[in-house]
Amino acid sequence: MRRISLMLLCLLGLPLAGYAQGVTTAALTGTVTDERGDPLPGANVVAVHEPTGTQYGTTTQIDGRYALLNLLPGGPYTVTVSFVGYQTRRETDLMLPLGQTRVLDFTLAEATVELQALEVVGVRSSVLNSDRTGARTNIDETTIERVPTITRSLADFTRLTPQATGGFSLAGRNNRYNNIQIDGATLNDVFGLSGTGMPGGQADAQPISLDAIQEFNIDIAPFDVRYNGFTGGSINAVTKSGTNRLSGSVRYLGRNQNFVGDLKTPDGETVPFGDFSEYTLVGNLGGPIQPNRAFFFVNAEYQRRKTPLDVGVQGSRAATIFPVALDSLNRIIEIARTRYGYDPGGFDPLSNGTDNFKLLAKIDWNLAPNHRLTLRHNYVNADKDEGISRGTFSFDLSNRRWIFESVQNSTVLELKSTFGTNLFNEARLVYTRIRDKRTVKAQPFPQVSILVNNRYTVNLGIDRFSQANALDQDLWEFTDNLTYFRGKHTITVGTSNQIYRFSNLFIQDYYGAYEFNSIADFEAGRPSRYFFSYSLLDDPKPRAEFTAYQLGFYVQDQYQATPHLSVTVGLRVDVPLYPDKPLYNPAVPEAFPGYSTATTASGNLLWSPRLGFNWDLSKGARTTQLRGGTGIFSGRTPFVWISNQYSNTGVDFGRVDARNLPEGCFVPEPDPAAQPRPGTPLGTTCGLAPITTTEVNLIDEDFKFPQVWRTDLALDQQLPYG
């Protein structure tokens, strides 16, 4: 506890330095000298972002160095350098990629000397750049427009980096170990249920419209300590902004079954593809609220897809046939309706629908020459039909359908400030709210699986894992980088803070799940197997609710050792905290001495030292560079694993898994209180003895979040002939 208090004290003592895992800016540095190579202190350097008219200005220090930080990524920029008694120099059409520092040196001639040519030494390549150390791929707006994409996802573009494999995997790690940032806001599925690694993935939705993205970086080993929260890769993106010119776009993408080939049945007959449609409508609009001062940008996207389930019953012309006689299917439906009062639906062809709507709104405001404010909100509302699975050996009746619903809201407030000529601050506050749930549209009913002809299975009722399933996530983030530029040193001090709040409802077999060995057993109410979970607490639907903190602190020095060698040295420490304790089960210490259900892995420090370098072997020409580094990267564990400790203590749920129950033990009611359970008269009749064992999930108090040590070494060479 002492070390946690110490870290919190350090947090309070830091001067507004914060979470920087999502770098949203670019930077420009260099030197200003005269023709003899002597530095010119006090020279004026002004960079103008031409699309918005936003100006950034500074003066050179005693050694002629200057730095412009917190610049808008992209461009083009015009950079002008002036000094009393010297010719003014200007660099135009300069582009600044996201997260990179461009070096731009100027040599000024005396005013009495006739200007022969503009002499500017600038680094234009995103690869041959003194700021580059580890493995990075930059995806700009032009690449986003030109590269084909099927899912309109950031994941489609990761194939442009050599360290990517399928399934959004980077550096050989599962996509749950990536860190995704949009405008500095976390866009991971931090709970870890989505197969895409991003929120909304279970509803087949992307968490942001691709048309709203300006550019993004894919980093595998960024030796800058501001990057963290991953052991796979870091995807860091910024959204588009409005400019002084009012502009917009609208596009439509659509297809239907006429764009899909025909299918063939097992006997070789050709049949048309089922009723299918997919379309996307997306639009952008941006422009000035007040020229050179305030700007807006809005993006909206609507997607709808309807996909057929091309599995039919005997007598249909489907490509795949479920080979159970129609009489058997009709008998099951009739028994459910007349004997048990439940309509299970039918076996007609079905299509699953997917719908999602996205809306992003952004305002950029130049409050003053040295202070710029950005407010951005992203909204996603998605739903997907689920619950129906049909194949050769298993067939679901239509009223098993449920809908996965996902609603996301993410708000970012960011303030970038410059104090004097060598102190820069970037403050960011983020709130993200995600609500996921499985909604049953038909009549609730226990899951029922009926074995037909000792080989095939017919399913009705609600899926056993979806009878009580919902997840609420609230995420607060504070971001602030304080950077001090002095001579050959650029020093950054920071602290990273995230607060997660989870409320997870997951009770499998909440209504119960029954298996029957035959249609006759189903009619008689004689289950061959019975699953049921019930609350042992006063709350009949208890949730796993807990809060987690991720606190991080870091310091870094980017040192220009020589005109051609830069070295970055940094140290970062992260501290996961779990203030909420799971329920205490006194039986656990008795069975497993030294362990407790109330123990959490809280306060374990994660140290991340890093070292990076960049050496221009061409001594200023920037045609050959050697770069690399080594360091430790700390990631997150999917919080669903942590959540299991809060819901599986052995004192919150009782679970039943019984076989070969007698007649009358099938309760066709979506009422958990009516289901057979130990300790009740019906449970005794059904032979359900008191449960003596139960599932318990434990975490060792010394458990640490995952870390990897990465070393990168690269030689970049500019090839001849452009």
C-alpha cells in the first residue's frame, strides 16, 4: 500500500503532465545559421497551416535551434524565417506526418548579398527522418483513398506493414493486445469479447467511419515512452478537421444477390443465391465557422446488410439440406405449442440483418495565437441478428433469434498550448461510454435441444449463453504532455491515467437449458441433461461490477548528440489498481491455503525503460541512416478475464449439470425461480442433490499485466533515380 500511496503522491506533484499514448500532433525543429555556419539567435520562425490559416511562431535560441510542437498533422505548411539584416527565407508545400518531428534547417544570407537561390535543408521523407527509430508504417489520406478495403476498417490497412498477419494481429500477438487510439481516445475493446479487438465488433460494426480518418500510424516498436498499452502493435489515428474552404462529399456503395455467384446443391443442381443486400451511404461536410479562427467537420455513415441462411429442409432448393423429415420438424413445433404453450417459430428460409449508424462531429477553435481547443464526439449505434445457426447436423427454429445491440459514445476535449519559445503543453480529457446487450425479441424460453434419429439436433428456445447477457463500460482518460525544449535536449514529463468502470451481466442458463434424446422424451418432459445457474445472493441477477485504474508515469530526453546523431532515452512505470474486492468465500482458504477470492493483483509495478537512436550516415544529406533501439512495452489483459474473478467466487452462483432426469422435470417457463434447483421440492423430486463443488476463479496477487522486450535495428537507404 505504501508504494501505491507514493505513486499517487507523485501524480499530484506533477505539473499537468499526462497520458500520451495517443499522439495527435506533429512537430518541426531545426537550426537557423548564417552563411558561415554560425547560429542566429532570436530569428523569427513562423509556420502557417495553409488550409486553416493557423499560425505557429517561435524564435531561435542562443545556439540557433528552434522547435514548433503541437502542430496539426498534414498540411501543406509554409514556413518563413526572418532576421534583422538578413534575407527572408521561405519553405512551401511542407507536409508533416502524424506523430513525426520534421527537421528543417535554414541558412540566411545577409541582406546586402543578392539572393541567388533558396537554400533550405529539409527532411521530407517519412522514413529518412531523424525522428524515426523503431518500426512504423504511416497511412496517409491518399493511401486510405487508394487501397481497396472490404470491411472499411483500419484493420484492412495493417497488411501494409510487414509485421501484420491476419485477424488484425500485429507482431505475432492476438488483436486484444493492440492499442488503438483515435484523436487520443482509446478505441480498444478493453473488455476483450470482440473478435476484431474493437468495440462494436460483435455487431459487425466498425467503431468509426473510415471517411472520418485523416491519417494513422502503425507502430510496432516506438521507443518514445509516450506510447504504451500494447504488446502487439499501436494504431494511432487522427480524424479530419474543417478548413477555411467549405467542402463536402457523398458516396454510395451497394450490391445485392446479382453480384454473387450461384450455389450448387449436393446433387450438383445449380440454385440462385438467397435474398442478399448490402449498402453503405457516407457523407462528409467541413468548413469555417470563423475564417482562420474556428472550424467544423461532420461525418455520417449508414450501413445495412442482409445475408441469407442458405440451409433448408427436405424439399427445398437450398444449397445445404438439413436431412430430417418435415413430419418430425412439424411434430416438434406442435408439441412446443400445444403441450408447453411456446411458439418456437418455423423452418422457413431466413436472412440475418446488420445495421449501424455512425456520426462524428468536431470543432477546432484557435482561442489565441498560442492556445488551440478541439472538441470531438463520435457516436455509433449498431445491431445484428444472432441466435440462428443452421447446418447439416443441427437446425435452429426461427424464434431462437436474438439481437446484439451496441451503442458507443466517445467525447474528446483537447487543449494545445505554447508558453514562450520552449515550453509546450498538450492536455486531453476523454470519456467513452459503451453499452452492449443481447435483446430477445421473441418469447423467452429455456434452451431445448432434441436429438432426432440419434444423429441430428433440433434447437428451440433462447441460447443458453444469451438469456442474461449485457455489458456496460465507462472509460475516463486524462492526457497531458509537458515538453521543455532547451539546447540539444527535448524533455518530456508525463503521467498516464485511465479509469475503467465495468458492469457485466452474464448468467448462462438463466432460464435453464435442456437436452432430450428423442422427440418422445421431449413430449414426455424427460430430459437427458439439464443445465441451470441461479443466484445465491439477494439479487436474482447479480452483475460483476468493478473499477480498475491504470496509472502511468514517464520521463524522456530526446538528445541531439551531434548534428547527425539523435538519442532518445526514457523510463516509464505503469500501475494497475483494483479498488473493488470480489466477494469472500471462506471455503477457498480452507481448500487452497494462501489463496482468497477477495485477493486482486493490484499495485504491481510495470517498468518500461527504452532507448532509441537515429544516425545520419550521409552526414546531412539524409540518404543513408541507421536507426533502432531497445525497450520494454507494457500492455493490458482483457478485462473479461479479470471479471471472471468477480462473478465466480463460489458464493454468488449455484450451477446445476444433471443427467437423465425423470418425467416432469422439464419446466417450460422463462422463470428462473420455477426451474428445478437443489434444496427445493421439485429439485428433490428430480434428484438434484445439494451442490458440494462449484467453479472458483482466482488471480495470484503477484500477477502482472503482459510485457514484451523488443529490439529493432534498421538501415534505410535512398535509392538512385528517385
